[in-house]
Amino acid sequence: MTPERTSRTGHTARVAALNVVVRGSAEVFGKVATFVWTIFAARQLTQGEFGAVSYALTLMLVLSALPNGGFEVGLVRQGSARPELLNRVFSQTQAWKSLLGVPVFGVAVLVTVLTEPSPTTALVVVLFLVAGFPEMWSSTLRSASTTIQKPWASSSALVLQRIVTAVLIVAVAWANPTPLGVAIGFCLGTFVGWVAHVVALRRAGVHLVPSEIHRAGLVDLLKDTWVVGISGMVLMALFRLDAILLQAMVGYEAVANYSVAYRILETVLFVTFSVNQAIFPVMSATTQIERIRNAYERGLAVIGFVYLPFATVCVVESGEVIQLLFGPRYVDSATPILQWLAPAPMFYAVAFFGAAVLYSRQRQVETLAAAVTATVVNVTANLLLIPRWEGTGAAVATSLSYLVHGSIILVAVRRAGIKVGVLRPLLESGVASVVLVLLLLALSTPLLVELALGGVVYLAVWTALCRVTAPEQLEVVGSLLNRVRSR
């Protein structure tokens, strides 16, 4: 390798590492803020009321999948390859989301008003649906920020949005704990966050150009991304449909029990999104199979470092975790749900990164086929299991469908000529997690003490193994920590 190529590779790696740190830090703060208001709402509201809020949020996210389409993937891909087209594709993306969002959310509002027996619950759902617009627009701005390799441009706006939303919800719910108060706080906070995103990205040079929004451009963008869009819509159904089916088949209390456990799982998924924000532009900007394979495996190693010990704690200490966060009334019902959901984040990451590989190779059809198959498995399993086991059945269906999805994606990646490894990148974190299991089973101390001791032991074992078998993982972590300290 020439010195020039080595320099370019090193620069790309440093930029990717910095992007992970910045985007990951923002996501951590954002997830903490979201988790705070979720815990507060779960403790302040009745189970039925919290279930209604969770259902409204889930419905908004599921319906957002259609107007979101695959436009952001097209934005990142085209903007990374040809930066001069970024504002054009950004403008077209925002236009498509708005055009599709009006009928999708409009129909949902009409159906909700006509079918929901409680006017208050109907208003809660409507407010969450209205918040879907600024949530979609802000997401596009974050993708544009990633495309120009300046994630800090949107990170502060994301943190502001989550914190303002949490403060508003807690303040309103503290004075008058009702689902309507939570919905009002969420809607207002989301609009504040969108304004903050607009200001931050305009300073970075990303802005809406109305003259670039024309029929020919919109049609070209749709042709480039429609398969990805359908795949994303199906994946969102796979990701969120459980709560909607639970509400339809059992009721809001079952949604509350499931949402308590699912929120714990969902809180760590930002790691997958943050790492993907770093590796996907790298994949999209190269045709070298080796670089794509390395990006996938490095990303998976980082994910395993976080998700395998997370799964360990969720299986061994699930009841204690739920009681600490959400109180004793959810322990009996949510404990088995959390245990069955524990492996889902790892399965999800395997599939998510694999899909990024396929997108970078222009093989969108395979991702759609995998998503459709996994969703069929998910819906079938839910219909069979929910009537008997309610939330636990939904959790089994979720983990099973993610496993199926990841398996199909990996087969497609290897058919594309990229033989990525899965088990090898997870070796060190897997062995360290086995040690963590034994330690947690042996201890009988308060949960926070066990987690502190377990974290120290896990990190020590992982570090010792990496020094012998995978020193490059230590170099990556050290680089990230140095960048955090220098900012």
C-alpha cells in the first residue's frame, strides 16, 4: 500500500471514528432523556393510560415508514458520491416525505377519530401523529449531517429536542398526570427539535432549495429508492407491529407490559444506528470488497462489545432491572418479556449492517425479500402466540423474526461475493459475557453493585483477550476515548 493510500485510509478511519463518537454521544443523551420521560410516564400513569401513550407513539412510527421511504438512503448514497448534489437530493427528500405524509397521517387521524371510543385517547393519538411530520423532517436533516461528515451539526439539535421533550412531559405530567399531557409535551418538543435541526444544518450549508423540487427530480429519486423504501416500511412493521397487534388482540394494559420491556431494548439500539452512520458512507464510497467486509466486521465487533453483556444482564437480572426502573407492578408481567427480547438487538445489528452492505452494492431487492419474509414470520408468530402468552408471545415472535431476518441477509451478502464473518468479531465479547454470567449468578448483592462489579470484570476480561487475539479492537476503543477527551 502506498503512503498516499495509507494516509487516505487512516484519514477515513479517523473521520469514521469521530463520527461514531459525536453521533453516539448525542444519541446517548437523547436516549437518556427519552428513557427518563418514559419511566416517569409509566410510574405516574395507570397501566392502561401508559399503554395508550405507547400505542400512539408506536402507531406514529409505523405510519412514518411509508413517507420516510428509502429517501434517506438515497440522500446518503448520492450525497456521499457527489457532494454537489446534496441540497438538491435533500430538498427532494423533504418534499417526498411531506407529500406522502399528508394522506398517510390524514387517513390515520380520520380512522382514529371515528373508531376510538374515548375522545381523550383519540386526541392523544392525533397529537402523536401530528408530531410525525417534524420527526420525519428532523431525521432527514440528521442524515444530511452524516453525509457531509459533520454529525455535530445535528447532534446538539437532537439532544435539545429530546431534553425539551422530556422536560415538557415531566413538567406537565407532574402537575396533571394524564396521557393528554404526555402527548402535548411530546408534540411541542418535537417541533422545537425540528427548528433546532433546521438552524444547525443551515449553518453547515444544508438547506431547502425550492427550485430543485420538480417532477423530473422527484421521479428520479423515487426510481432510485423505491425498493429501499418498501423494505424500510416492511422493516418498521417488523420492528413495531407487535404493540399494535397486542392492542388489537388484548388491550392497552398488555401494550404497557410489553412496552416496559421493549423500551429497555430500544434504548440500546442507538449503538447500531450510530455505528452504521459511520460505516455506511464508507461502504457507499468504495468498490473494494475488502474495505466493505472490514467495515462490517469492525462495526459488528463494536456492537458485540455492547450488546452481548446487555443481553446477559437482561436474562440474568431482568426482574431486578424492571423493578428498579419501572416499579414492582410491572415485574411479574414484564420479566419474561425482557428475557425473550434480550438477544433481539444483536440479531437486529447483524441484519442492519448486512443490509447496509447490500445497499452499498446496489442490491436492494435482496433486502426487500429478507424484510418481507421476516415480517411474515413475525405476524404469523404473533397471531399464534399472543392469544395464549400475550406480551411474552410477542417477545418470542420479535426475537425469532430478527433471527430469520439476519440469517437471510447474511446469505444474500455472501451471494454478493462478500464473505463477512459474524462469530469471529464477537469472540472476545462473547467469552467475556460468559464470565459475566457466572459472576452475576454467584453474586447476591443489590443490582447496582452487581452491575458495577460485573462491568469491571467484563471490561478486564475483554481487554485481556483483545491484547492477545484482537489488538486492533483496543486501538479503535483507545482512539474513540482520546477523541472524547479532546472535544
